[in-house]
Amino acid sequence: MIKKLFQAAFLPALVTAFFVAILVISKASGGLFFDEWVHRGVLIFLEILVWLSGGWLFNRLLGLFFWDLLVGMYTEHHPPKMLVQISGIFVFFLTLSFIAHFVFDEPLTSILVTGGGLTIALGFGIQGLINDLFSSLAIQLDPPFKVGDFINVHHRYLAAEGLIGRVEETNWRTTRMWTTDRNYIIVPNSYITTQILTNYSMPKSLSRFEINYTLDFTIPSDRAIRIFNAALLDSVGPKGPVASPHPTTILTGINSDGAVYKLKYFLEPAQVSPPKARNTINANVLHHLANAGMSPSYDKQDIFIGKMPKRQKSWSNKEDRMDLLANIALFQDFSGELLEAITNSFHLKELKPEEVLFNQGDEGESLFVLVEGLLEVSSQVKGKKRHLSFLRPGSFLGEMALLTGEKRSADVISSTESLVGELTKESIMSSATENPEILNKMTAVVAKRRLKNKAMWATSAKIHDEAVQQEEKSLLARVVNFFFGNK
């Protein structure tokens, strides 16, 4: 405390004492060194300096004892910088009033009347600055945000997004922000206090956000929710929502375009901006919907002369399934005849959250295609689970078990409600007998995938092609032996 008092008051106290000493000496000397009128002017000048240095000393003591000690101890925070500055300005004008009264013998009433008139005239000229000043006082006394908070200053009359960004500084007139567009903007405080403000960082750093999607009435709600939940979970990460609290989807209502689903998720706005997270989620939602054969609803007017066609596709329908299977990487090069053969052998299976599809080391003779949902792939290392990746719709897995009978190489668990299609050795045997090309094409895709996993894509094109051919040849021999035995 003594150290703070010394640092705050030593210099102004020394300056005040110096001017007081010179003033006393000057009064004692009378007109010994100067003419009377010069001596009188020197005395007035020294008195002004004494009052100004005294005001400086008083302001330092006020800041130490009132703002730092009393207010700081009561609020347990540093006093607002702007209020300290305003109190300093008030002390300065009070000092000028005392100088006018005690040095120039002006009555206080005339000083107050003159000051009031000047204040009124000045107020009309700088009323905008005054609005900002009192708005700043309101912000300081009842702070809706602090430096570092992520806020949205809405426009009162527009539905569009307002000014979204991180607060960098608040002073007596403006608030400075970094927006999500990476612009540094300066907003008058009078504007902020007249608008609706959302603070994404209060009362906790996590903040909930929502996105609405509308799908056609023909899509079952449980299927839509499964797809949206999988897309939300797929978006969790440094560019998307947090994993906890868990993102979720609800059916919130219907309108003329279809059923409205609300996707709810939580963000750390200081870590990832809401527009960036929304971009991640929207991209994943469109990916999951496309692989499920669906699209968001939109304004439309249908005029049909004849039977109305389907707008949405379903994996349970054979014709739709052929179209959807053609989008899977494993079957993209298949002809219509081969796709039809695969479609006839394709069996759908529903999985609940946390349900195990298969475990590492299991025997198996089937391949799976993730149709809807999200699957987690992990392995066991010294008895502990090691997360490897998430599989999104359109992914296929277990191909080596189908083609060669190998044991499962990893654990696969459904992270959400999921829908998978299964191709077993028995179901594909007849198709492969009539169309051996099925095994050839599947083997070619799997061989390229295996080489990619072995980081062979970095080699030259010639070496890569030779490696692919060798891998296909080796793998095809194993496939033929597994399906038809040594002949």
C-alpha cells in the first residue's frame, strides 16, 4: 500500500510543494526584484500552478483510495477505465472553477451560470458525442459484454444478421470488434444501447445455435432425424460444434413446403465463428442427404398429366436402390445388368446407437454399405480402444471378408441410428457365377483402395499402374479360390 501511495502521489506532491514554496518566497519578497504589476502577474501565475498541481495530486489520491481500493474491493474487479477518466475530467473542471473563484475573485454563481450556458450551447453541437458518452456509462454500469466476448448486435428492423464478432475494446465513445468476416469495425456505443444484443459468451462460453431444414412430407420423420443427427455428429470438430452437449434434431413443425426440422448444436464462439460452423454443418447435411437419395424441400408447383412421379428415393425400393447403389464407389463402374444383380442380393439392416456391427477378429463372409447414419471404426491395442475414423454414408466396409474370407480387422459400432446394406457370400454367389465380371470389378476397386491405404499414391504413374495390376492379380486369385475353390 505504501509503495502504491508513493508511486501515485510522490511526483504531484513534489511539484505542488515546489510551487507552494516559490509562491511563499515570492509573497515574502514583495516587489524587491520586479515592478509591482510584474510581481502581481507572477503571483497569479504561481497560484494557478499551485491549484493545477494540487488538482493533479487530488486526482491521483482519488484514483488510489476511491477507485482502486474502495470500488475495487467492493466489486472485486478493476474499476472501469472510462469512469476513472470521467472523474479525472470532473476534477480538472472543478480545479478551473476554484482558480476562477479564488485567484480571479469571480463569484461561484456567475461561474456556474456561465458554465451552464456553455454546456447547453455545446450540448446542441455535440449531442451525438454526449449520447455515446452516456451510452458508455450505461454499458460500464450494467455491462452486457466484456472484452473477449462474442456478440451479435442485431438490427432492430431487419431480419438479416447484425454485427457479429469479438469485442476488442470499449471506450467512452465506441466499441471495437473483429467481425466474422475478419473486418475490424468501430461501433458507436449509442447504436449498441438502442439495439437488441445477443452475447454468445454469457452466462457460459458455450452457446446454442440452430439451423432449420425442410424436407418433403413423404420422408418418414424417424429417417430424417437419423440422417440429420449423423450429419451433426459428423460435423463435430475444430470447424464445427462441440461433442458435448450432444447435437440433436427435432421435428419442429410443418409448412407449405414440408416438414421443418430444427438442428440444435453448441459452439465455443471464441474458438469457431457461427458462420464457419454453419458452413461445416450445411456441407455435411447435404452430403448425408444426397447419399440417402434426398434433397431439401423448396418452393414448387407441380402440374402432372398422368401418374405423379416420386420426388424422393428410398433404399427399400428396388428401382431406387439401383440408382443409389450407382453412387457408391464400389459399384460406380457397374453396368445396369450388374447393378440389378447386386440389388437383388442387397439386404438392409437397421442398427441402434452403440450397436456393434462386428468386432475385430470376428469371422465373416459379408460386405456392408453404410446407407444412412454414422459408424465408428476402432481397434483394440493392448486391450484399449483406439479410435480410427468415422464412416459416412456411401462408405463400404468388410470387403475383404466377402471376397477372401479374412477375419474382421477392426471394431465397427453405430454412433447413431444407422441403416446398412449387407452383401453376403451366399447371396452374391449365384450372381457371380452368372456374371464373373462382378468379382473382377469389385476386386479392382478394392485393390486400388488397399494400395491407397499403403501410401502407394505417391509413386510414379507407371509404378503405380504396375502395382495396381499386381495387386488385382493377387487379390483376384484369392477371391476365385474363396468363392469357387481350387479348380
